[in-house]
Amino acid sequence: MPELKFTDYFKNYPDKEGHFGPYGGRFVGETLMGAIYELEEAYEQYRNDPQFIAEIDKDLADFVGRPSPVYFADNWTRKLGGAQIYLKREDLNHTGAHKVNNTIGQALLAKRMGKTRIIAETGAGQHGVASATVAARLGLECVVYMGAEDVQRQAQNVYRMKLLGAEVVPVQSGAKTLKDALNEALRDWVTNVDNTFYIIGTVAGPHPYPAMVRDFQSVIGREAKNQMLSATGKLPDALVACIGGGSNAIGMFYPFIEDESVAMYGVEGAGHGIETGQHSAPLSAGTPGVLHGNRTYLIQNKAGQITATHSISAGLDYPGVGPEHAWLKDIGRANYVSATDDEALEAFHELTRTEGIIPALETSHALAYVKKLAPTMSPDQTILVNVSGRGDKDMHTVASMAGLNF
Amino acid sequence: MSRISECFANLKADGQTALIPYVTAGDPERWVTVPLLHALVDAGADIIELGVPFSDPMCDGPVIQKACERALNNEVTLQHVLDMVAQFRDKNKTTPIVLMGYDNPMEAMGYAKFAEKAAEAGVDGVLTVDSPPEESSELRQALDKYDIDSIYLVAPTTSVERIQRIASFAKGFIYYVSIKGVTGAAALDVAEVREKLALLRHYTDLPLGVGFGIRDGQSAAAVAEIADAVVIGSTLVRCIEEHEKRPEALPAAVAGLLAEMRYAINARNLASA
Ligand SMILES: Cc1ncc(COP(=O)(O)O)c(C=O)c1O
């Protein structure tokens, strides 16, 4: 087998048309083509503009509270008996997850583009809350689309969005979850394309979203690289992150892609188990196709219809995945694995009790894989896990598993 | 000459505007579609747009979304849609059929296989709403091999530069989306459409069809004055929805609605002749 070289990765992906190999691209109706070219142009203009970057950095520092710490999980490391485990604490961000890194970038871009109204889709509600938060601060009108099913599951986040002044629209079509919210947001955008900026919450959608959201989230990996170097004197041996659409994972992975010694593990939701068909793990069990503006791995039937997904965590309950992950899988740069609902719950409780950190259920999938990985590695090796969010929003889900209702 | 080009040439010779109904295949029952297509032709359809149902129709409004859901509840696949076309062709060899849908079911079948089967079934054109010319070269080449027309959309937001690019790839006719929005959303503004069509005609000799905002005989007739084809979608699909529980009565009811449009268009054509 020829030796794989990833040293030219940054300059090659995506290409000008937004392709990562066969993945990505711009699969939208003609009415939106003008809007996504306009967005691409604006993003290309501002991404290297020192003033724009300074504005984002200031907000990330003063409003979000960055840099987020890297924390050595001493107790958990001893308990698992293997590699040293470090946690990148995105759960400590304002609004409680990594999502705000991206919404700040996109909302500031919206403002520069003269858009007065922002729309967003949300699953767990974290991206909706992060969007409503920046909208409140920047004085933008904000409409959040959320599957009716998720509105039920995440009632507290719905209320938070409303407090922040956003309109939350429950989506009744299809499976009434995240993918349907995305469809509805795209329909809104087509209709209000002149004054509206669509803030996509993950590395999905048509080009330039997957690259742009990745760039905004890459602050996670850039910080973590320096933090790990100063804490341990070397790069981590493995990175672990959960995968819904893949934004927290790519944010952590991206700055390390050309460092070939660093292994990467993306953890999908295996739901009730891959073999039951009730999961949300397209990279582990899906096939390539086109949905929501890009080509990627999808959970679909043989006829090309998108099929129902399941995960205990609303933020992972999505039949697609960012196209860059599809490509990283195919070229063998990252490994994609999965954790079941039960494994995630167990890891949720374990981190809570051993370290005093209550993680989001999405994050708990990454933690569940760390439980498997760490014991196979040696104590001089290190694992860096992205704690993408905190578990406050999941209290009622976890409590109801234990038979409690608030 | 393709069946679509021939159809437009004949209509032009007669000073007529093409009437193109859209229905979703397999909605609300699989067996209804073929009789419905024949009834539409009898009621004055010149070309038929047959929707391939998709689970995530992001460019469609609620009316066609629900049509897709009904069809998918009947487990209608792209293969079934092709079978319906073949069955329609048993009796009708002249009315062009354009498949309208999303990329993924075609990709799942494989573009080459899809093109081959579509040609065999008697499909004349394919419009993939979420696959602009930039992304559809592979599908286009596959369809070209069988002389199936790749139909493309132009929207109110399409720049002149893009119009030129789209015109260079388009075959059969160009479909102008008359509103910023999803199917069935709003009423169109005839003056605006007139201006855009005039612009389009600088860049293409292809016939121009207009759709997305046409709801009644009056708007159909107004559009017929400026366009080469009028596409009626959500209005007919709403009528199908109303007959969900009485599918036997459906072909006649939908055809009756289309006949009203035909009548309004013809009356206007006569008046302006
Ligand atoms: C805390 C948290 N982690 C992860 C995710 C999954 O998204 P992504 O894969 O884009 O990071 C979500 C989505 O809602 C989330 O709220």
C-alpha cells in the first residue's frame, strides 16, 4: 500500500467548487444559487480581513469566554487505566456548547452583508439558543426552525430562545426532527432571500457552509494544540469528538489534519444499535447521496429516500454528516466509530461522578468511545476529547430514563 | 428533434401556448397516476411534468410536500415512476413527459442506469431541482446519450452571467421560476415575469416555460401571453389532496380543473390574435 500523505491537505480541500473529493458541492434550487455565491464572495472577502478577525476574536474572548480550558481528567484517567485523558471544555462557553463559536462568526458576517434577519435550524436547541443569543446582541430579527418532536424533547431550550426574543417555529413535516427543520429553514431562505442570512449550525449545507463553519469552529483545535503542547510538551496521540453534523469534531480535528501522528476518532450515535437500523450513524452504516445542498454519506434506503434516524441525543439525530468527514473517512485520515444510547448514558454518569462535570448527551457519545480507547493505550500517551457541551439541557431526558419527571 | 422540441414547434405554428400540468407520481394511490395522465392529455395538456417523490423536498411548499408524503406512504420508487411512464406510453406516443424531482433517487439508481431506463420507458426530459448545471454534468452526459433533454430552472435571482451559462446547457425548454419562494407559495407578478422573460430571450432560443405561482385561469392566461408554456402544479395537487379518499373521481376532477385553464388560455389567445 502506498504511504498516504496528508501534507497538502489544507491547500487542496475543498476545491473552488466546494468539493471534498466526490463530496460537498452546491446542490440547491436555482433561487438560492445567487445567495450562496453572494455569501461565498462575502466570506472570501472578510475571512482574511484583520478588522473582521479582530471583531470575532474580541467577541470570542469577552462574550463567549475563550479560550476554553483544557482540563486533565486525573480521576477518570486512573479509573480507565491507560492513556491520559484531557478534556477540551467547550461546555464552559457562554450558552453551554461549541455552537456559539460559529454563530458569532456568521452573525457578524450577516451584519457586514447588510442582512437584517437571521434564520437557523436546531435539533437539541443549542444552535438555536446560540443564534438567538447573538441575534439579541446584534439587534437582528431571528427565526428558529425546530422539529415539533424536538420542541417536545428540548422544552427548556425553546423557552430560552423565546426569552432571547427569537421566534421558534415547530416543524410538522416529515419526521419532525432536525432534518425537517433544515428543509424548512431552506424554504424560508428561498422565500426571503433578499434580507435573510441563514446561519447553518453545522458543517453541512451547500458550499461555502461546510468550509466556513469549519473555519469558525477551528478555534477549538487551534487553542487545544497550543494548550496540549504546553501541558504535555507534545501533540496528543488521539482526538475524540462526537458527530452530529460534525462541526465540533471538524473544529477540533482540522488544525491537526496534517500532523499525521495524531489519530482522530469521530463518534456517531448508534442509537439502539447499528444492527437494529435505529441509529444516526451515516459514516458507519450509510451510503453516499445528496441531501441539504451537498453530497455525503446518508442514512437512506435503496430507492434513495432518507429514512428515519434515532439517537437519545437530539443533536446527533441527523441522517447526514458534513462532507469533509465523508472525505476524511474515504482517505483514511480519520476513523469513524459509534456509541449506543446506553453506552452514552453510562459515560454521562461516569464523567459526572468521577470528575464533577455533567456533559451533554451528544458529548457523552465521544466519552463512551474514550472508555473503550483509553485502556488500549499506554499511560504515556494522551487523548484529547472535545466536551462539546454541558448537560443542563438534558436533565429531563436523563431523569426520565431513571423514571423521574420534573 | 426531441418530442419536446417537436411539441413546441407545432404549438408555435398554431400560435398556441403549451399547457404543462404537474402531478406527483403515485399520489394518492399508485394506480391513479396513469389514468390521470391520460385524462390530463384529454383536457388539454401538451406536456406532462411527472413528480418523482422524495422524502426531503426542500424546494416545495406544503402542498407538494404532502403529495410526496402520500406517494411515499405507497412506497413509490423511481422504478415505479418509470413503470408508470412506460404504461402511459402504451397508449400515448406523442405527449412529452418530463420527470421532475430531486437528485438523490436518481443517484441511488445510478445516473447511467436511470438514463437508460428512462429512455426505454419513454421519458423525454428530466428536471432535477436541487442539481444546478454546476453539479449535474454527469447526469447530463448520461441523459444526452439517450437524447433526453436536461431541463434547467432560471429564477428571479439568477444573474445574467448565470443565465448565459444555464442557456448553454439547457435543452427542450427553460423553466422560469416566477417567484422567490417554494412551489405554491405566492401569486406571481406578471409585469416582473414579462421583463425577465424578455431578458432571457436575449440569451436563448429555447421555449420559455413559467411556473410556481400560477393558480387560476386568469393568471394562466396572463402568463400565456408572454411565455411559451404555462406550468400548473400546486393548484392541481391541492385538488388531488381533496380527492384523497375518493381516488376514482380524481382523474375527472383534476382534468376538469386543467380544462378550465386551457379554456382561459385559449380564450385569451383568440382575443389577442
Ligand atoms: C453539545 C452538542 N454537541 C454536539 C452536537 C452535534 O453537532 P456537531 O456534530 O455539528 O458538533 C450538538 C448539536 O446540537 C450539541 O448541542
